[in-house]
Amino acid sequence: MARIATRLHGPALVSNTAATKFTVAANEKNIVRHIHVSNPTVSAVAFTASIGTDAAGTRIFDALSIPAASVFDHFGLYVLEETEIFQAFAGTNNVLTLTIDGERSVLS
């Protein structure tokens, strides 16, 4: 199984309602390695992200405060199986910018 380093999402603005940022294709596995969130505003903004449909039990970040005029970089290892989704939303509409980097693997 070959792994291909890729950008899985973004950079794109984050809305204030839970929205799917990417869906793992059928016959693939995706690995999220880096989540980058930028807040260029003068106020802190809450950021929430989940693997699967947003719910308390699927969140990897739950109203994480991203300080004003700063960035948040998270390096991790989140394996998403085929057809799984990654969702995110912010406390303020269209101010945070989200970029997700990782790897795609085609299943045999």
C-alpha cells in the first residue's frame, strides 16, 4: 500500500456550523498528520473538529480557543477509514482558516 503525502483540506475559511472538510474516498485510508488553524482577527475564536459527524464523542478539539492574531499547529496521527468524514466549525463565522495535511493510501 503506497502512501502519498497530500493536503487533505484547505486552506479554507471555517464556518460557524459543523461542516464536512473532507471525506475519505472508497478504497482509501487517510492519515491526518498536521492541522493548522490561523486566526488573523483581534479576538480569540473557538475551534471544534471531529472525526465523524460532530458530537461530543467524536470531537478531537472541543471549543479550543485560538488566540487573536495567532496560529495553532497540531501534529498528530489520526487514521480515517474509507468513507469517514472530518468535520469542523468555529465560534465566529468565516474568520479562522483551516489547512489539513496528511497521507492517502489506496487499499488493495
